[in-house]
Amino acid sequence: MASGPPAGKPPCTAACTLSPTASMISSPTLFTVSELRARDRADWEHLALEYQIFDDDFASDAEMARAWTRLTVTREIRGLGALVDDRLVGIAHFHMHEHVWHGTVCYLEDLFVDEQMRKLGIGRALIEHVALAARTQGCFRLYWVTKHNNVAARRLYDRIAIDTGYVRYDVPLDG
């Protein structure tokens, strides 16, 4: 698979066009995007639970604690947050890994914005900031998966990324 866009398609433009610290969106809401901070934990847990409800995939308390440690202490995975008035209203979890043929890629594992804060540009800004982090790490691609029926999110994704047509399959490996 080539690393560029298909012939005749413009490159994916999820470039970080906003300042890395502040974003002004079409409404008068000002928000910032930054790495998750220790003081964000309660808001992160609330958003993570809302995401898990949407995804119908629940983590135990121990798994939540481990995820928080991986996001904020060991940084095995990266976490960004969108903040309005110093309150976390959106999260993005991502990590880089090697592609077999072409180098390093970035996988956006989770993206979630508080329901009351949607359609304000926060999801797009989080993706743009993940793209910036991926470029900084030398990644040639940022990718993610979503449910086919996640219509609202797909409207955004279809504007900023290429639907490659791949379908994901899972094999549960737990006992």
C-alpha cells in the first residue's frame, strides 16, 4: 500500500491549522487543547465512562486506573484534552506504532467530546493536534476506526480524512 493518497484524491488535510494551545471556533467558545493533566482525572473519568457507554465496552476500576497511568505517567499511550474554562470537555487517546512496510503510523484509539460541546470544532481540533503530534514523531499516516452507524462523527471524518473501505474484525482472546 502506498503511503500517499490515491491518484486524483487530495492529501488528507488534518493538519494542525490552529494554535497548539488555543483554538477559536465558529461560536464564541474558546477552548484549549493540551496533554492530559493530573487535575483532569475526574473529568477524564466522566468522559471515558460516557465514551464506554456509547461504545458498549466497559472498563473495570483497575483498567481505568491503569489507563490513566499509561496516559499521564508512563505515556505508553498519549492523551490530549480539550478544555473550556479549565474543564475537560473532549479527549483523544492515541499511540504510534510501526507499519510493516512504510515506517511509523499513528492510531487514534479514542475520540470523545461531551455531548453539550459537539459541533463546535472540538473534535476536529483534537484530531488536528493528534496529527501534529504524529507528524512531529515522523509518522506518515494517522488512522482510526469508527462504527459504521456513527453518523455524526462520520460527517466530520468524511471532510478531513479518506474512507479507505477497510473493515475491522476482532477475535476475542480472553479465556
